[in-house]
Amino acid sequence: MNMKYRILSLLLWFCAVVPMTAQRRVVQNKPYIDLRPLHFGISLGFNMQDAEMTNVGPQTIDLPEGGQMEGSVLCDVDTWNPGFSVGVLADMRLSRHFSLRFCPSMHFGQKHLLFRNLLEMNESGKPLEISQDLKNTYISVPVDLKFSAERFNNYRPYIMGGLTPMLNLAGKNQDYVALKRTELMLEVGLGCDFYLPFFKLIPELKFCYGLSSSLDKNHINELRNANDLPYAKSISSIHSKMIVLTFYFE
């Protein structure tokens, strides 16, 4: 089963089990913590990176030294690559159900790109395949609006959404494709506050999607091998995607 469907199944199971185990009233842990105007904490988590590619298809490429060559290469992210995330949290209470969150974080991971050259065949008669590990180290500064349901016992589910400016710290020494230094992502998610005796634990699952293309088209000018051009020019746009499972500790 695909990893993202396993995570969704686990989350649905969690949402079904929590109400079943919270039918009777129990002693509330930290009953006044949500009345504070500000909350602070740290976060640890895992991320899986993906990308939505727009392929150019068959093309005629002008070579730097003159002349032309034909190219027909398809590119896609063929697998989810797990990474990890760390950050800090600041939560400002707006009302009984709404709060504004600021969660600077670092996301370490990569995207595995697979290129299929339709004009070159391997020994089996199939298109030649070449891969690239597109390493990413993101600094994100998301601003999210959080809507929480009523607290019952020591559980309080919520949904959230917001915008995330991202700074990519990965170097420019990529093989065929490189990403821009900055991009803006939309994120939505859901989670649940668990009120423990000494702190609040908040597991959260969110989905991030790039609002504009993150493809660095100037990277093509840095390539020295003309044989790399069909691969570098096979994509017209890239929209980054990411699934992040985070555990906040307040």
C-alpha cells in the first residue's frame, strides 16, 4: 500500500477510536492552559516530499556551440522519500475556538526524479532511465489559522490552514534539475490536542502545495555537457508537494 494511504488510514482510525474512548468524563489535565494568550513549544516530525511536473514532450534543442538535437524525455517523481522536520511553535489565542500560529521549521529531505528518454533504448528495448536525487533543505515560516473544537476530557481536535514561505538551502550543484531559492506554499491539516499531566502533546498531519513553479530555469546555463540538455529541458514547471506528520510539545 502506498505510504500516503497508510498515513491517511492511520489518521482515520485515530479519529474513530478517540471518540469511542472518551465517552465518560475524567479529570482534566491542565484545565486552564488554553486560556493563556500565548503558548510556546517545540516540534519534531517526519515529511515526505513529492512534486507535480509539467513535461515538455518532444522538442528541438539549440546547442550552445551551434547546431540542434532532438529530445523527448519524460520526468516524474517515482517514489515518496521520507525526511525529518524540527521547529519551534508560538500560538496566540484569538478567541475560544481560533488561534494564530507561527511555526518556524526546518525540513530535511529529497525528491527522487526519474527521467525516461524515449529516443534511447536500453538492452531490453525499453526507454533509457536516469535518476536524480533532488536534495532539499527547507526553512519554512508558516502562519496558520487554527480552529479547535470544544474540549472533551483531555482531547481537542482541530483543523488548520495557512501560507508558508519557504527558503531552500540546498546547493546549486544539482545534476539536471534545480529548484529556486524561495517559494510559497499553501498548507492545510488536522490534528488533536492531548492534555497530559505535565505538557500538551499535539500530533498533526498537514499537506503542503506550492502555489507557483519552483523550477530554476537558469540552472540550464550552468550545464557543460550537451547530452544533459534533453533532461534539463524536459520540464517546464515544478510544483512542490509535501506531507508532514508533526508532534508538537507545549
